[in-house]
Amino acid sequence: MPEFSRAILDIARHALQKKEAPDQGGLLTGQDPTAVNTADPLRLWIVQVGVIVLTTQLLSLVLRKIRQPKVIAEVIGGILLGPTAFGRIPGFTQHIFPDESRPYLSLVANIGLCLFLFLVGLEIDAAVIKRNARLSVTVAMAGMCLPFGLGAALSVPLYHTFIDSSVKFTNFMLFTGVAYSITAFPVLCRILTELKLLDTTVGIVVLSAGVGNDIIGWTLLALSVALVNAGSGLTALWILLICVGWTLFLLFVVKRALHWLARRTGSTRDGPTMFFMTVTMILLFGSAFFTDIIGVHAIFGAFLAGIIVPREGGLAISLTEKLEDMVSIIFLPLYFTLSGLSTNLGLLDNGITWGYTVAICALAYSGKFGGCTIASRFAGFSWREASTIGSLMSCKGLVELIVLNVGLSAGILSQRVFSMFVLEALLLTFMTTPAVTLLYPPEMRVRVAVQGAAHATTRDGAKGTEAAEQRAEGFDQGRADDATRRLRFTVVLDKIEHLPGMMALTQLILPPPPPYTEKADRRKSISEGSSESPKKELISLPDDYAQAVSIDAIRLIELSDRTSAVMKSSNAESLLTTDPLLDIFTTFGALHGIPVSSSLAIVTFDDLGSSVTEHAKRNDSQLILVPWLPPHYSVGTAPSQPAEATSGGDNVPPVTPRLAAIQNPFDALFRSTSSGPDNTDVSVLHSQFVRSLFASSKTDVALFVDRHMPGGPKLPHGGTYRLFVPFFGGPDDRLALEFAVQLCSNPRISATVVRVTKRDIDLTSSGSMEKPQIVGDERAGESTIHHNTMFPDTVYAHATTQTRLQSETADNIVWSRYTHPDASSDPTLAPALSRMVFSEVGTPAPLRYIIREALGMSQTALEERSRLLILTGRSRRFAVENHHAELKSVMEEHGGIANEVKRTVGDVATSLVVSGCQASVIVFQATVSAE
């Protein structure tokens, strides 16, 4: 009986075991998550991807500081994960990169490689070669022939020393020559963009030669692979002919069909549609499949598919934007890791190997550098420019690594020789940026003019373009008549949200048209019997006035790590004519008779400020206009008190807007104060750009803080403006006052200027007056304020007693000039001064006084259907008053703001922003020479 029970239990146990689901593994069951499972390799693949991406991204963050391309981080990361470094850790390779898992890793990496070569094909624009064929062909051929010859010569001792005799010498020689002669076009484009060389003669020639070099290099690689895979010379010839036929079929048949499909689906107008993307992907992998089965590597077919995609309407850039992130983040690092797993720098363990390694690096650099330098010198470039071209063309990057991996997988290269060439490619790519920076500094660069022939150039050290110099000469007389009037402006455009504010500010800086009645009467007396209509007379008169103001609009686009950003840089000329922001602003200028010249800058975030500074210097601008939308505030409608606000008393409590309740409880944890505004990352990042511009600018800067948010209250339609200028003193406030006088020459603009003095006791305000009496200097203990801020920030000349007294004297002179104009004053200021009201006030709380005045004037302007605009100085240096304590009190009462924003706009503007005043503010920084 016990035997029967035991048998029943055994049967039940086996039945239950059969019904159990197979164990899925995991930490809870005690299984190793890195164990190889050929039936389900996803788990280990995710671990591998995580390790690879984390390593390359950390290296990229470090190498970015020394301006090295991302490919350097990817190559070094792959080498570190291989047997050179981490592979020496016991168990690392067996658990993370076991041999059984490498086929799956290789499959994904090669799919990514095909996608990357497709993106490389999208980057190549044949029109670049056509425009600069005369110079680029010479440089490209010299940069291919000499390195190929040196590589072929070096292959002889390399073959006899390191290569097995079973490998044909011709195959090894061909691969060595191709590796020597090829240039990394994608890496070259990024280096040219980051160093801001695309609009120089050197950059244009290098870009054109790089395109030609890339095409020839991939063709030679296809030929090399065909020769390796062919059993005989006749087979190799058939492979080559079929490859040529497939190339011609794609270029002349499929390309036209793809162009027709792009237009038919609207992809050239609105970006690639889903159907067009599907056809393109099928074409990509179909071409890769065909070139692979005929004996040429699949990457060549993917490269051809990228070349035939239409460039019309920015379609190639749009396609790149859809594919580049996955390729650059996941696929390429996987490929370089596979390359690194095959690279073992530990094999370079003897003097002979290191001697050949040094010879490989030296000949590779001298061949490229020497060939391209000599060709450029014969083409007419200076030795400095020619050597820069040679250094740029010696960039190897990932393209040579792809060639080397193809040779390694084909058995032509041994692991030792492969490691030697990888080190050479890494070293030459690493050298490119420092060598170009040393050989071709910014002050020596020759840039191509905006209009004219390809060699109508200007030098960075010069004053600017020829048009800018002509404008400067034309305005010399105007400067002599009125040194404070600014007529040449640089307008910064980076977002569509900034356009309304910049348009409104641009309309304000237009001078009023001169009276035309006298001229009309004079002409009427000359031609009494003329039948010319008065309408034609009115149109012809404002021509001189319309030419008085000139505006240079610069469109800023941040250069990111994406390939599409580099493509936009190389196609800046076409983007300049199609960019919507520039198109809208140029049309606005044409409607108002303003000559607007446009330009486009695609640079890294750290170089945005210096790019604007260089542009303003080249165009001899007198004032840079920068837009800014401050952080959004949830502010209710505050009760206005116009009577108290317009009085000079200080006993009235300030008006505090009602802050909306915080909906998200976590918001309070990430605010500067619990009741502060929503300081978005966008505002902080933009403030860093503005501060870098303030720090580097050698031109006066006006920051327009537009307080009229999209979706906010509608603007009044009266067409008039009220200006409020709180004047504390210092170079920035003097600039604000001078600009206010210039704006008031427009009959639609009036201003109220208040000279505010901080006093220990509240004295009675002198009240409003058209021409007030200048009181004595009673500001005891007034001293210069020093802000300890980190770079980037403004640094004026060292503040001493002498400079402080000079600044105060300049304040009194400027104030007296506008409040007590005499017979020697400029008569053209009279109309503007007649629309300005000057007053002086002493108060122990100047910021609160300004807030009350601004709120009161804002309410008054709303009732009058006009707009209020506040002009104030930044005063980060040479500040007359120290507002730190009062500003802290104001921020505690009204709400906080990020320190970056406060440092950017200054204390006065910060108090106005946090108070909830909806008037827009212009913050000025004057150029002060360091002595």
C-alpha cells in the first residue's frame, strides 16, 4: 500500500512539473542576468547596451571640454571595454561580452552602420563640389594620391613583418592605401562647424574636397572588397561592373522616381510622410542587400541610397532628424565597441611594433598634410591657410575605422596591425582641432562676403564687410552732429516668440520722417505749372529718412550633437533664404522702409554670445538688441492705486499681486521661495546666454524683457507709448537716458524721467517739472557697489575714487544737458525734450518707489490706450546705489526669482519683474573701456 501511494505521488509530481511554465530567470530565482541564452539574448543585450552607452557618454562629457568630437569618446570607450583595459578584469569579458553573444551584438551594430552610412550619404551635397570644383578637385586628388602612395610603400615592410603569407599582398596594399587616403567627412563637418570655419575660404574648400574625397574613398573600399571576395580577376571585374551598373541605375532612374514620389506626397514641402519614409527604408536596406550579395559590402549600398534622396525643401535634413538619435546613441557606440573588442593595445609590446606604429602615424599625417598643403599653396592660398587645409584633411575619425573593420573581418589585417592603425586614426583625429586652432586663429581668418564672387572676402580683424564700412563712412557726419544717436543696430532672433517684441522695438527706433511741406512748397514754386500730383511728392520725401537706420538681423541656431545641426550649418546659405524668422523680420523691415541685412549663425551654446559680439563688430553696430521672455508668473489682477502711485510718499504700502495657489505640491520644493515664480530651465539657460553676451560685448547692449506673454491680455491699440526712465546714475543709466531721448523724437512717444536718490530720511519730492533745478550732491557715503559674480558676467574698469567721481560728473553733465538746454545745445533735441518730463526724488526705498510709479503709470497708460515701456540700466558695475538689502525685502514680499535671472537683468529690473508689473523693460549695458 505505501508503494501505491508513493507511485501516485510520483505521477502527480511529474504531471505538475510538466505543466509548469519554463523558468524566465531573474534575480529572485538566483539566476545570473548576464548568462548567455541563445534563445532569448535580449537580457544580455540590454546589459551590454547600458554599459556601452554609459561609458561613451561619460567620456564624451569630459572630452567635450577640450572640443574633441564625439567619435573620439566612442573609439576610446570601445578600446577601454576591450582587452586593452576592462578586458583584463577577471570575468568582465566572460560576463558582459562573451563570445556567444557577439553575433547578436554584431547584427545590431551592422544594421546601425548601414543607417549611419545612409546618413553620410544624406550629408553629401554634389552642389558643393560644383560650386568650388576648381580648387576642391586639386586638393582632393592631392589628398588621395600622395597618402595612397605612402600607404602602399609602407605596406611592403608591414606585410613581411606582421601579415600571414596566406593573405595576398595586393589586397593588403589596397586596404592600407585606402585607410591612408580616406578622410572622415562627417567628423570634418562637425569640426568645421564648431570652429566656425564654414563661411571661410578655407572651410569651403575643405568641405568641397572632403565630399569628393569621401566619394572616392568609398568607391575604392568597394573595389577593395570586390577584389578580396573574388576568386579570380575576371570575377572581380564582373563584381565591379555590376556595382557600377547598380550605381548608375540608382543615380539616373531611382533618384528621379524618388524625387517624383517626394513631390507627389508633399514630403518636400511638409517633411517626409509615413509612406515616403517606408519607401526610403525599403530602398535603404534593399540597396544594402544587393551590394552585399554581389560581393561588395552592404554599407556601400546604404551609402548610395543616401546620395539619391532629394535635397529639395530640406528633405534630407528632415530625414536625418528622424533617424540620427538612435544611430548616434545606440548603434554607433555598439559598432565602436565591437571594434574596441578587437583592439588590443597590449599587443604593441616591443620596439619593432612601436617603431612601425610611429611610422604609420607619421606617414599618414605627412601624406595628407603635405599633399593638401602643397596643392592649396599652388591654388593661391597663403602658407597659413594651406597648412590649415592640410591639417583638416588629415582628420580620420570613424570612416577609417570602418575601413579597418572591414579589412579585419575579411582576414586581411591581423589584430596587431589593426590595433596599430586604430591608434593612428585616434591620434590624427585628436590632433585636428588643436592644430587648426593654432594654425588658423580667429583674427587671421578670411571669410567669404555675403554677396559677390566666391573670393570676395573679408578678414575677421577688419572693421567689417564692405557694406558695413560704407555705412560707417556715411554715418561719420551724423556722429559728429550727435554722438549719442544710434543708427546701426544688431537684432538677435532665436525664437518665434521673440518676434513680436523685436518688431515693436524696431518700430520705435525709427526716427520720425522730416517735415516735407517746406520742400513741397519750394518745388511748387520752382515748377508752378507742373501737373505732378501731391501724392507722388509725399512719397518721394521720406527716402533719406528711411535710409537713416540700418538693421542687421542675426538668426541664432544652437549647434547640438546631432548630425542634422551640422547639415544645417553646411547649408546655411539656403537656410538664410528660407528661415521663417528672418523672412518675417525682413518683410517687416521692407514694409517700414528699413534696410535689413540678415545672417545666420549655427554655433554651440557656449559660443552664442561671442558670435553675436563678432557679428556686431564686423558690421560696426552701435547697439545690440536682445529679446527675452521672462519666466511665466501666475499673477491675479492687482488693485491699482494711481493716486498713491503717482505721489512721492513712501508711507503707502506697495501693491502686491495675488499669486495663484500652487497646484503641484512638489513645485514648492524646486522654487527659490515658496511663493516665487515658476523659474523655468529655459529662462535660466537664456540668461546664461545673455550674460555671456554682456561679458564679451564691445558694443552697447539693450535687453528687451517682453512682459506681454502669448495668451495674455490684449495690447492697447492706441499706437502711442509712454516711457518711464528711473535714473540712478552710472554708464548704463546714462545710456538708457540717451536712448529715451532718441525715442522721444518720435511724436507718438513721451517719457517721464525720474532721478532717484537714496536718502536716509524721506524728503519731499521736487515734483514733476519740465526744466528742474539741479540740486547739490547730497548723497553722503555713496560708494561703488561690487558684485562677486562668477563668469560669465560683466567686468568694467577697476572702480576707484577717481572713476567714481568721473562717473558722477558724467551723470550731472548728461542730466544738465537735457534739463537745462542752452543756446549751444543741439536744436534737434528740442522736439524730443518737449515730450519729456524730468523730476528728482529722494527716498529711503528707491525700488519700492519705482515699483509704485511703474504700477501707477501702467494703469494710466491702460486708460489712455497706450503702452508703457520702462528703460533702466543693468548697473552690475559702477552702480551708484546698493539695492541688495531692499531687493531682498522686495523678493520676500512679492516672490523670488532665480539667481541667474537676477544677475542678468540687474537689481532694478528684477524688482520690476517680480512685482508683477506687466510693462515691458529694456535693460541697458553700456560699453566701458578698461583703463
